[in-house]
Amino acid sequence: MTGWARGAFPILAATAAACGLLGETVTHETVRGRLKFVQDATATGTYGSEKSYSISNGDFRFQGRHQWGLGTFVVCIPSPNEAREAFVCSRHEDMRERIDLVSVVSDQARAVSVYDGDLRDDVGLPSWVGDPEGAWLIVKDFLYNAETGEKRTIKGAPGRYDADFRAVSPDVETVVYQLGCMGGMAESETEKRIEALCAEAEARRLEVLWLVEARTGAVEVRTLRRSDHEWLTDGGRVPGGDAWLASFRRHLVWERDPKGRFRLAAPPAETP
């Protein structure tokens, strides 16, 4: 494999590339309170212009003591709130995609299974969302409360290959996707609607945001002119990691409506 497992640790990859010595091992440690996630990478060769690495098994430690080894194909993402002792980890095991929440509860380290599915479903990496920061996770087509364990299905979620997740409202009631517009054989009514929107978007040079009310499945479509919103197409529409998503989300303005619900106030939809 090249780089870090599924692109999770660019800082370490850059460090290894800078050292330029095959066989040299560098260690990446991420700390949240008393929890520490440790993973090593050893430079083994080159693949085109990039280095290739042998990645060690992920190792969790609690108060300095070893807790779990989660295997090689693992990505562990710390809570964005550094005061929250928690990581979400995605790993491959026996042709399964497993997602676990590793956190400290009542002064004890705990690992809880959040998702366990067929590896071929390719659910993508989970993301920390919510307000307060990092209170929830979004995984595939559901939201998961990292504190209470509540699992909330997102009704009307467009699907991994129809759209890319971008953001969640502060009250975790509305999920924002950006349509992928890759074409394909539409089967469901949602897919047919997406294909029609994509055809219009290409003709009028628009980008399409798909706002889904998680509890009801109600959808609001917001179209935006690419020329007025270059941030929507940054990097050829391929997010460059957390920094890219953070930049994207800074352009979204949420305001409460008369019922106290957060609604996306900006950017407003374009007029035809």
C-alpha cells in the first residue's frame, strides 16, 4: 500500500518522505486526554513519485498501558474537541468493515461497535459532527451520538455513489450532501431525481447541494453557480482531507427558524 492507510495521516507521511531513507520507521501518536493511538510506518520503496510504507498494527494505550491492537488496515480519527477523550476507528477484518468508538467512560477505556457490515459496501470513513463539537458521528446513512449511543437513521440519504457528505446542522437535524453527478443507471426515484438535477447542473454550470432532514427524509435542493462559489469545486471536487471540509463548512451559515430549528441561511439558492 502507498501512503498511510486510506490517507489518514498526512503529517506522518510527509515526515517519512522528508527523511528519504528506506527502512526508516517513524511513529505517529495522537492523544486525547488519557487515550493515545500509536501507529508506525516504515519506508519500503517508491511507487511512482510517492513512497510506499509498511504500516504497523494500530495500538491504543490508556494511561500509558496497552489496551487494543486493531490491525493494520485501521484509521482512527480523534474527536475534534481535544477535551473529549474519544476516537472513531474504521478497520477491515474478515471481509468486514468495522467501525468502533473508543472513548473513556467513568474513568475506564471502552470500545463500542458502531457499525459492522460487508467490506464490499464501502461505507467510507466516519466523520465527527454536531454541536457541541464532536458530540455525534455520521456513518453511512445514520447519525450516532457518541455520548448516549443514540442511533438516528437519515431518511432519504442519497447514497455514497450519488452524493458526498459535506456537513450537518448544529442541531444534527439536517445533513448536507453535494451531488456527485457521475451518471449511471438510475433505479430509485431519488436516483432519477438526482440524475435530472445533474443534467441541469451541467447545462447551467451549477453545483447542487442536497439538504436532507434526517428524521423525516424531506429534501431541499439548493443550486449554486460555480462561477460565484469557487469553494464548491476546490481541488477538482475531491476533498483534501479535514482542512478542505473545514473550509467548505465555513461558507455555510446556519440560523434558527421561528420553531427553533437550524436552517441553512447561506449560501442562498440561485435564481434561474
